Amino acid sequence: MAWRVFGLLVVLSALFAVSISDTSINIGNVESAKIQTEPLSAHPDAQKFQFQAEVNRLMDIIINSLYSNRDVFLRELISNASDALDKIRFLALSDSKLLGEGDAAKLEIKVRADKHAGTLEITDSGIGMTRDDLIKNLGTIAKSGTNAFLKKAAEAKDTSNLIGQFGVGFYSAYLVADHVTVTTKHNDDKQYVWESGAEQTFTIYEDKDGEPLLRGTRLTLHLKDDAQEYLDEAKLKDLIKRYSQFINFPIFFETTEVVEVQVEEDAEEGEQASSEEEKPKGDEETDTSEEKDEETDSDDEDIKVSDGDGEDDKKPKTKTEERKSWTLLNENKPIWTRDPNDISEEEYTSFYEGIAKLPGKPLARSHFKGEGDVEFRSILYIPDKPPVGLYSGTTEEEKEAIKLYVRRVLVTDKFEYALLPRYLGFLVGIVDSDDIPINVSREMLQQSKTLDIIKRKLIRKGLEMFRSLMKQDEEEVEKKEDEDEEKDGDEKAGKPKSKYIDFWNKYGKSIKLGVIEDTSNRGRIAKLLRFRTSKTNTDDPYDWASLDNYMDRMKKDQDHIYYHSGSDLASVQESPFLEKLLKKGYEVLYLTEPIDEHMIMNLPDYDGTKFMSISKDNFKFGEKDQEEEKTKSKALKKKFKPLTKFLKEKLGDKVSKVKISNRLSQSVCVLSTDQYGYSARMEIIMKAQAFADPDSFSYMTPKAKIMELNPHHPLVKEMLHMVADGGQDERAAELGHLVYDTALISSGYLIQDNAVFAKRMYKWIGESVGVDADEEVVEEYPEAEEGEDNKEENEEGDDSEEVSGEDLAAEFAKFEAEAARSDNEEAPAGDDSEEKDEL
């Protein structure tokens, strides 16, 4: 890439020199780059010099540095042909005679490949070039005939738009050709031929013997040995459809088809007669015998296929031949230039299938025109299914999702930085603008303010498309609620089928990613989020809650939006952290995907209401409930202080503190984390990263947890008695460790020392059934009775067991008797001998 940038700088330097001197570099005259000695007005002694360039080197840079993909040569040449057609059409508005009559009046482009000659032809019926035009336009590097034409048109206040600007598109032909012939005819001049091999010189001569052109230009590319692939019909069709399918003028491609044609009998007989005359006399006897054999065979065949009417059926003889025909390749019209009210649903769907290469109807679309600082037209679609690899880490699909056109010519669908942000990478569509700045080659777009404006508008329209789906669902829900009010309770159904929830199930991860990455639109995107909550029916696939739904159901004194994360819905619903919250009637968001909690961390509040994790140390209820719990817990803290102090001492660095919990109603204990630390789910996700560096986020995952005890649970009360008595300190410590390890699991964390936990658990299990944990493990084997081993071996069976000959003979005799009995019962009369022989 570095050498391309360097080459581009060299070219731009040369072009800059050309512009300041008001001259151009002529291929046929290297010495035209003369030194000028006109003094500058800035200083009386200063001399003015002109940059000099070696034409061969400059041509090499233009051909091999400006284009990174040589497939675009065909697009460049077809675009130039379209410019020529636009010119003659514009001039014909004031003088219709310029178009001529009959075939001359047809404005079209034709492409033909000749594999035998190794040439590719692009012919247009445009304005053509005079001899002077050939010298000026093709013999001067970076001379744009289109640009000069537009300047004249601007003086006449014309509004036509042509794509040509810098005039280097023609030289892209040398990407694939080592020699180019240009045959052209202008209304005001004779037919001329221009030829060059991208060297210092070119030749021009009057074309007296070639195929005459009514008007226009024919480019003949003599392809290089390594570019013969561009003679393949399939590849050429693909390139034309890919880049130029929306050109205003019809593009015809010459195709070859192998067909079978019937041979006329007279012609066939004549050929046979001539072939018989040419045969040597020595072969006549052989030929005669062969003919007799053929006649005999023919008679036999006639007898077999006769239809009974006395006439013979003769199959007509055929032969294969190649037929050439012109096929229109750009049948699709740029529907984005039309009024949306005039476009049918079938046309939108057909266009979607063409650009997205996906079957079926899209979920939604948006057809709009951007106005203001930059004018452009665009159509965006939401595919029915996510593109392959959308969430697998590949970004190629995202870069190719939007196709960028400049005046209906495809410029690129692969951006160094995607035209849409990553979270909208699933959208497909087109953008067509006349205002996009194009660099020296059309495939190199300048990073400009224009593209930034288009990007912002595309994002806004994409979000509006999502909101329109959401509003449709809200209207359906309101309608359903009105209908349910008129019905009895038993007749009420669940949530109606939702287009937006279908969209959410497929692209919800992208919306969450947008909350993380798009800070400027974070508020708009947050309204699109959907959650399963403690107040939604998890059995109903369409019962999801938005943040607005949550806000409407909040308690009056509730200051936070509560959420809890887990590996799946069941684990979140069964979490002990929810016990007191659900009992008091609070709603909790269920976060079950790895991206969820990371998203919430980047969304500090929603309409001024902050989010709060119910597994963090800073958790609190609404104002009223919080004061009530605080009042109740004062006496409990004092009562259980010996236990909390004892457990903190015995557990040591495993916990940062032990306290009485106000969030538990049924569970014994939970482990919460610091307000600014990772939750249990987030900690597991971070550790599971393929290239995770534990040191980089260790400050977010402190080893010490906060142990919260349920003072109302019988087990906790018993632990308090054990500590208060003072005689069971060791047993109370073991129980404390066991409660801590169990709380780790129920709170969603991973146990650090599995072996110690297992040993302690087995000990307590043994004691519960009366087994001493210190009892020695002794290996004991019961004594086998005499003959018992042989009996077991016989029962198990042995594949290698030998069978005696007498047993085999008896089995075979039994098999023969059964076979004979079967034959007597089933075999029909007269077939006994055959059946027996077969047996």
C-alpha cells in the first residue's frame, strides 16, 4: 500500500505542476515540459521553474498505482462510453439532426470478446472524437474531455451530470492490455484510428479500410497474456452487471450459444454424393458391403419402430453450430431515482434480491432522499435473516453491505472504514450521490466531510426504520388490549405476534452493540432495547419489556432500574438475590447474554434513572422500603455481631466483610461484590476470553467477596448458638467455610479450590449418616465360593469358546429339516425341483 501512496503523490505532484502552469504533459512530446524563467512577483530575483516528468514512468504510475483492482478497467471504459452518449444526447436537445436517423440514432453500448484474436471491444454510439480531440484527450495525461465539456455546459447553465473528472479512466485499459486501438467517428470529421502501447508515442491515421462507424468510438484492447480471463463470457457479464448495471444507456454483450440445427435432406444427399466421388476406387467394395450392412440394420430398425401406417419413422439428422447474439445486461433500472409512490412492492422485493443476493422479502425497508449540504438517494433494507458471520467476528460482510454509486455507476462496496458503523453492518442497500468527491481513480474515495454527512444520515434513517417497526407493534398491542377488555378473562390470549420482536430476536445483539459504540445516538438506541423481566411471561415468545414499559411499572419511591445477570434465564430466575425484591413487588431486568452487562455498564442511566445491579454491595430498595429494612436491621446487626466477627476471622482473605443481609428471605447466604467491581457473570466472561490477561482486569475482580447472612434462617441461628457457646468453634468454622463455598455457587461464582470444597463436603455428608471422617479406608474383598468363578465366566460368555463337530452336525440337520418343511408348505406345484436345486 505504501508504494501506491507514494506513486499517487508523484502523480498529484505532476498534476499540480500542470495546473499551475496551465499546460499538460503530452505523451508524444517529452520536451513539452519546458523550463520557464518568468520571475515571481513575490521577489524580483526569483525564477519560476516547471516540474519535469518522465512520461514512461508517469504512465507506469498511473496504470499500476492508481488502481488496486484491475477488474475496474471495464467499469472505467463503460463509464467513458456513457459520458460520450450523454454528450451527444445533450447536444441533440438543441439540434436533433446531430443524432442522425436509423441505427445512428440509437444510443447504446456494445461489448464483444474475441478469444481467437485475444481482443476485447467496447463500442458506443456517442459523440465520437475528431483528430484534434484524439490528440488533446488521449495524448494528454489527465486531460478530461468530460471536464471541459462540463465547464462549457456550466456557462450555458446546464444541469447535466457526468462522472468523468480527471481523465485518467481511459488509461485503466492498460491494466489488462499491452496495446490499445481507438477507432472513432465524429459528425464533424472523418473516421480516425488512434494506437498506442502506453509508451512515449502514439499514432493517428485516417481509417479508410476498417469497418465504418456511423458515429461514436470503438476501443479494441489487445489483452496481455495474463489477462486472457477477461475474454470469458461469464466473467465479463459479472463485471458489467456488478459495476454498470444501472447506466442510463443499454449495454449489449455479444454471447455465443451452441445450438443443434436440422440438416436439410437435399443438402445431406449432395454432401454424400460429393464424398462418394472423392473416395478411392479401391474402397468401393468395402463401402458397398458396409452400405448393405447399414441397409439391413436400417430394415430391422424400421420393423421395430413401425407405427403400423405403412410409412417408416425417420429421425431427422442434426448438427451443432455456434450462434452469436446480443444480450441486454442492464435490464434493472435504478428504482431509487423514482418516486416511492410509483414503485410497487414486487419491484422493491426484486431489487432487494438483486443487491442482497438473498431470497425472500426483507423485514423492512427505507427509501429516502437526503437533502441539505449533501444530496443523495438511498434505499436500505433489513434482511429477513442475519448475514452469515455477522456475529462471528468477520467484518467483510459489513463492509460490502452498502454499495456506493456516483451518478448510477458503482464506485465501491468495500470501504476501508465501513460506510455504516459495525452495529448496523447487517443493513443492505445502496447510496447514490452526485456530490461525493472522487479521487484520481474512482475506487479511491477521499475521506471527506461529504462521506461523514452521508454516514450520519444513513444511521439516522436506519434507526428510524427500527422505530417504525416498534410503533407498528405498539399499535397492534393497543388494539389487542381494547379487544381483550370486551372479552371474558378466559377468552383473552397472549401477546400478539410482533414484527419488532422477530427483528429483535435476530438483531438484538447489534442494537446492544450500538449502545456501547455509538455514543451520539445512545439515547435513541436505548429505546429500542427489549428485556425479559420478572414481570413478563417467559413462556410467551412475544412478551418482552422495553425500558419505557419498565419505567411505567416502577414503584413510586423507586430510584433505580434493577437488573441481574446470569448464564441463562433459569439461573437468573432462581438466584437468591431476587428473593426480597420480588416479595416486595419490584421488577428486575434479566440479562442472559454475554454482551448484556457490558452494555449496561456503558448506559449509566435511562431518562435520568440510573441502573443498579442487585448483586452489588451498594444495592438498596426504594426509599420507603429501604428505611423500613434499615430500622429492622439495627437490632439484628447487634445480635449477630459475634457470628459476623467470628466468620470474618475464620474466613480471612476470602471475604472483605461479613454482614447481615436485607435482600434474602429463603436462602442462607449470598456473596456480593464491590460497587465498582465485576459481577459474578462478568468475572466468568472476562476470564473466559481467549487472550485474556488476568492482570489487566484484576482490579475489577477482587478475590475478597462480601458475605451476607440471612438472620432469619434456622441454619444461621444455629451457627450463632455454636459461636455463642464457645465450645464448638472448630465445627462452627467448618460450617462457615461450607456455607461460604455453597454461597459461591448459588451467587454465580466459580469455586477456587475444588479439592478442599469436596473434602469438606464429604466429611459433613459422612457425619450426617454416622460415618467418622477420620476412619481409615481399608481395601476388603469377599472370599469366592468353590466353583463360583467358573460359573460366572460361563454366564458372561466367551466368543472364543469352541463348538464340537457333533453339535455342528446336529444344528445343520435341524436347519435342513426346517427348510424342507417350509418348501412343502409354500412352494407351488411343479417348482419343487428348482427350489431344491437352489437350496
